[in-house]
Amino acid sequence: MILIKRYGFRITVVILLAMIGISVYSWSTRQGPPLPTIKQAPDFSLLDLKGTPVRLSHTDGKVRLVEFLFTSCPDICPMTTYNMVKLQDKLKAQGLWGNKVQFFSITFDPLKDTPEVFKSYGDRMGIDYSGWNLLTGTEKETGDTARDFGVLVQKMQDGSFVHTVTSLFLVDQTGKIRKVFPMGEDMDNETILKMIWQLTGS
């Protein structure tokens, strides 16, 4: 009792400083190292499922995750979208979905991926359209957008597409690409989520 009376204030200060130190450490661990800026993302103009023009810059102020795909892809594209849906669900639970974070999926194959086909794909995958735009356009427009981002894509004679497997882009609130992720089974959702948290300050 005597020690508490004599040193109570000092003990309280020490405890508070320790708690602050733990909080700062936890925050810095969650934030991770600063993300580099790769380049300014191209400000595309494509059409959503309702035929409304959408520009990347329309969502400035939000963190964006941009995916390139075609819905008839047998493996890597649906696996990537499936992983993104899992990210979507976590962001919804944290109150970040739609207001601080926006997803985009852009098709390589607008001739086959009509709005109806693309919508069916989105419904099947569990996409929440309140924070996720499925975008299309002419074959040239979508192909040019992919190439502007740095995605190499080639249409094969059978109508399928081959493309680089790093076709998933993290774009910050000012339109700068901060990270390019591998797709499919090589995706690390925890790393992607931590980088999204870092950019949103959550």
C-alpha cells in the first residue's frame, strides 16, 4: 500500500507509456513498409453493365483494385475473382466497401462478354456491385486499356486469350499504381488486404 501511495503516479505513467508503445508497434506492424509508387494509372473510359461510361478518375479518393480477365477463362481468371470476392466480404465487414475501396474487372473479350454474360458471371461469383464495376467496351478499347496498364495480351485463333499473370493492380486514391499482384492461386489475400488497409489508413 505504501509503495502504491508513493509511486502510484509513476506506475500509472509507466503503464500508459507501455500501452502506447504496444499500440504504436501494432499499428506499424499492420501498416508495414511504405508502398512504392510504380506509375500513374491510365485513366480509361469504359462502359459498365448498364452502358454507362465509367472513368477510373470518377472514383478518385478511393483505393482501387483493378483486374483484367475474360469470363470463359478456365482457371486463373475465375480463381482471381473468387479471391477478390473473399477480399470484398472482409472489406464489407470492416465498413470499407464502396465508400473507401472500389474494385474493377475489365474484360479482354467484350465480343463474348456481353453485359448479360458478364452480369451472369458476376452473380455466379458473388460480386457485390455496390463497390465493384464490371467494365467492357470495344475489343480495341479494352485491349488498349490492358496494354496501357502494362498487361500483355494476345487473342488466339480459337478465340481464347493468353495474358500476363500479373494483371491485378492496386491503385491509390490519387490514381497511382502502388502494387501489381500475381493472379489465381499465387494471390496472397492477407498481403493485399494489409496493403489496402495501409492506403486507407484503417
